[in-house]
Amino acid sequence: MNRILVIDDDVELCELLTDYLVPEGFDVETVNNSNKGIERALSGDHDFVVLDIMLPGLNGFEVLRILRKTSNIPVLMLTARGEDVDRIVGLEMGADDYLPKPFNPRELIARIRAIRRRSETGKKEEEQTAPPERITVGDVDLNTGTRTVRKTGKNVDLTAVEFDLLDMLLRFAGHVVPRKDLVSKVLGRGLDPFDRSIDVHVSSIRKKLGHKVKGMERIKTIRGIGYLYALLKDKESGK
């Protein structure tokens, strides 16, 4: 299922995206105002949202804030080129990725596929070849089958990208995971030294799980290399 909702007041851009996305196997619905966009995004009729920041009335940030109150549907935000603050704010609010305007439609398709490939509505062949796993590290339990995360027994709401990022960090708990590997596996693209997307997603995970666990930094930044998820030892067993 590849049902895409585009929320953008630029009618010509919406038509252009439809022309590119439909031949690639996507079902596309376009909406040109924020209120209708929110209604359609929450309808359950779509698998992915492409959301422009510069909307009349409620802007893209406000739309995203409303969506994230009840939905974890993957969202890619369209931002003005050079507006780094917009990109960071969007990611911090729960966007899965961003793309600055103007952009190559091929890159948009690549980014949508990279996120959708590993989201909860991912491809059927992935679900068939990847048996569900349960990964437990300290107070965090991650289930790949249900794509749920629990901390000390309580559910933690993560976006699709945050889930995939935490999945990778937990699998290598106690070891440093290079940023380039995280960007490649989670975002599906090469490392750009000026792209801080992964750093913002890590920051969001820290906020949701808590910065420390048993007095230790939960996710440690290894400057110039990547990130390390703390692997706590059992004091009694020494393991």
C-alpha cells in the first residue's frame, strides 16, 4: 500500500508531484488547505503525508502538532531552502524527514520509499522475510512485530524513523554506531556533514525515554563518530 497525501497550497506543485508519483505506483491525494489536510491525514486512508510548512491559516508546524497528538503516520516536511531552523523544528516536533524546496521529484520518491520501507505499514515482502523480534536493553523493550516500544512497562510513542533508529542502537547496545551507518540504514541516504537530521531524532528519543538510566547517559554522543546506547551491567551477576 502506497497511499500518499500531499498537503500544499501550491496547486501546480501538487499536480507535478501527482504526475511523478502515480507512475511510480503511488495513489496520490492532494489537499490545498491545512484544515482539510488534517481531516484527511487523520482519516486512516493514507500511509504517508507530504506536508508543506508554508501553508495559509494553520502552518505546517501547527498541522504536524495536531497530527502527532493522535497519529504516528510518517510525515515528510517540505521546507524553504536554507531555513535550517525550520528543518530542526519540524524534526523535533515529530516529522520523519524533510526536503528543501525546490527539489528533484526523484529525491522525494527516494525519501518516501526509504521511510515507508521500514515503517509499520512497510512492504509485505519485508514482513514475510523478517520474523518479529523482541529486543530488551535495561528498562526498554522493543518489539519489531508490533513496532511498539515500552519503557518500564509503559508505551512510548515514536515516529517511524525514531523506531528504526532506536532499533539499530539497541541491537548494538554497548558499541558505537557510526552516524554514516545510521543515516544510511535509517534515512536511506548518504551522509551529508551539514545534515543534522539523525542528531535531532536522537535528541527526540532521549527526551521520550529519559536522558539517563541508572545514573548513566542513555545514548552517549561519541564526538566525530556516532552514538552509543548504554549497556548496563547487572551488579549482582556482573554481567
